[in-house]
Amino acid sequence: MLICPLDYRYGRNEMKSVFSEESRLRSQLLVEAALARAHAAVGNIPAESADEITAKANLDHVSLERVKEIEAETKHDIMAMVKALSDQCGDAGKYVHLGATSNDIVDTAAALEIKAALEIIESDLDEFICTLVKLSYAHRDTVEIGRTHGQFAIPTTFGFKIAGYVSEMMRHYERLQEIKKRACVGKMSGAIGTGAGFADKFFEIQERVMADLELGIEDAATQIVCRDRYAELVFLLGLITTSCERYATEVRNLQRSEIGEVSEAFDAKKQVGSSTMAQKRNPMLSENVCGLARIVRSYIAPQMESMILWHERDLTNSSAERFILTHSITLTDDILNKINNVFSHIEVHTYNMQRNIGSSNGFIMAESVLLTLSSKGIGRQNAHELVRQISIKAEGEGKSLREALLESDEVMTLVTESELDAALDPNSYVGSAPQMVDRIVADAEKLLGKRIV
């Protein structure tokens, strides 16, 4: 009976396979094989024994079913794996797990999983950045209303809005590159990290194992890899998915019936928006992203708590991390793929953008007008107060800003009607937004090392 939604509803198979029971056992066997080779290299065990352990340290010889059978008796998952492997190795089995403690295997295998998972997340970020870059560039000059506090502000371009997302995702991409060296780290230092079980060959053995597996080294481990590394990783996942929630929230708002500036793609032939309201086209993917992002963020706190262990370690982190790492990483991959789907197929309704600009009755151009008046010598503060009073009066009388300004002798003694119309033109008041799009596009292409548009 399945009860976890990751098993039947959320997450992609590519990522879930990284954290499957089979994959975890495979990674642990790889670590045991690397340990045996390191022992052989420093002369602790015969080379042929290391070869035999390496040959048998795979799922063809050590089955998950057999490990579970042994664990049912021993009540210890790593000892079950060690016995299952040892039984397959004949006389070489006596060298399996030599000098190691359980978490030398567990944490180093987890580092292999994290490394594989981050490669997928990196690919996700690359793809999403490219999607956003293309959308931003396509709409670098598409004028829409900017909004602050949920109210009309001044004109911007849709491309510039999206360019902000590009810039944010590029920072996450850089953070991901940076975190690899701190998160993809293993240990082979024994019971409490002193390396005593490896005697005078400790440093060389640990270095050889991690070089073999292409992982970093925990230089001052306790019984486990220090959990600030995992906490940083989960916090980064929370940052990435919260950014995705921010973008999805904007889609949801802009798709509101009374705004209608963008909408998620909708398969009109088959897709159903509501079981009763047949006309509905709901932003379901965006809403899904928002809900799942909140789950990822919720894992930050328990992973921080998992840094606080008694002395050289206890087990309070172990059970929690079986949920935290697998779920937060799997959901991050799922969210990135869904938000990429939203933006790669998004429908941009430029007509409604122009309609909404028109519905503002010119009031979104108040700043432009006051700066024009200020340039005529009355001073910025005086211009601000003049336009403020005219705007309030115009709104109360149901007039457009242009109508009210034309009726003001104080205004019209300073500017001509053509100058006023120029100041009221939304298309001419987007500042350097298109040029900033160009710069961010160039930055993204440089970061990813490829041409995107």
C-alpha cells in the first residue's frame, strides 16, 4: 500500500531512481569496493582480495532482498550489507569494511547520491534559464503596467520582468556550482573520525577512497559528515523553489480574470478546469508549484535541527534525513520541471496589457509628468505636489489625468499640449528596460557558455 505522494503522484523517475533502495545499496557497495582498493594500494590487504571484493560489490551479486533478510535478523542495515557482500567474496570477505564505521559508508554513499542529484538539478536550472531568456528577449519591448502594493505603478516591459527572473536563477546556478564542493563530501575515518581503525595509513586510505569516488573529504568528521553541509544544501533548495513559487504566484495573479495578461497553456480539446464550471481555465501547474515549494521550505528547519547532535553523534538526524534529503531534492527537480513547463508554453496576452494600460486613465504616467514639469524650473517637490493634487481631484471627478492636466492653468503655462502628450505616452517611459534585458541575456549566455537567442 502506497502512502507517500512521491511514490504515485510527484517527482520524476530520473530523480527518484537516484534515491531508490537499489541505488542506495549500489552506492554503498561502490564505497566498500573503493575502500578495499585503497587498502590494497597501501599494502594492507592482497590485491587479489580487493579485486574479488570489487567484482562482487554490485547488485548482480548482492541483492536488496538478501540484505533485507539479514537486516531482519541483525537489526542493522549496514552490517546486513557487509555480511551479504562478505558472503559473496569467499576468503576475501574477511577484508570487507576493514577499519570502517557504518557512516563511513552511509555518508559517502549519500555524497554519491547528492552528486548525481545535483547534476540533474544543474541541468534543470540550465533549461529553465534558457526558457526564461528566450521569453525575456521575445518581449523586451512588450509594454505592460508595473505594479506595487497590488496597485498600478509605472510602465515596464514584460521582458524586463522576466529578465529579473533570469538574473535570480543565474545566482542560484552559481550557488549550485559553489555548493558542490561542500555537499559532495564523504568520510573514511572510522568510529568518531580519528582514523584510528586505519592506523598510520589513515590519511592515505581516506584520500584514495575519495579520489576514487571523485568526492571531497570531510577533514574533521565526527562519526558523520558535518551536517552544516546538508543544511546549506537544503537551504539552497529552499531558495530555488521559493523563487519558483514567486514566479508561479505572478503567473497566477496575471492570469486573474480581471487582469488577463498571461495564462498557462490549456489543452482546449481535453483539459478540464473544473468539474462543474465548464468555462474554467485554472493556473493549476503554477498552483502546484506554489504548494510543493512550501514543502521544500519546511525541510530547512528539521535539517538545521539535525546539525545539533550529542557529542560525536546520535541517531536523531538519521530518521529525519531519510525524509529531508530525498524529498527536498526530488521535489526541487519536480518543481523546476513544472515551472519550466509553465514558462515555455505561457500565453502572453499583449492586447490585455494595452487594455489595462488604457484603463489606468493615464495616472500611471504621473511620475513622467512631474519630472517634465520639474524640468521647466518649478522644482521637483512643487511638481510632485501639483500633480498629486490634480490626480486626486481628477480621480474624484472621474476624469483622465490628461483631461485634468489640460484644465490646469498652472500646468499649461509650463508645457505645450504636445509636450504633455509626450510625457503621457507609456511606450516612451520604460527607461532602459529593453537594454537591461539585452545585458542580462548576454550574462546568461556567458554563464551557461552557449548561445541562447
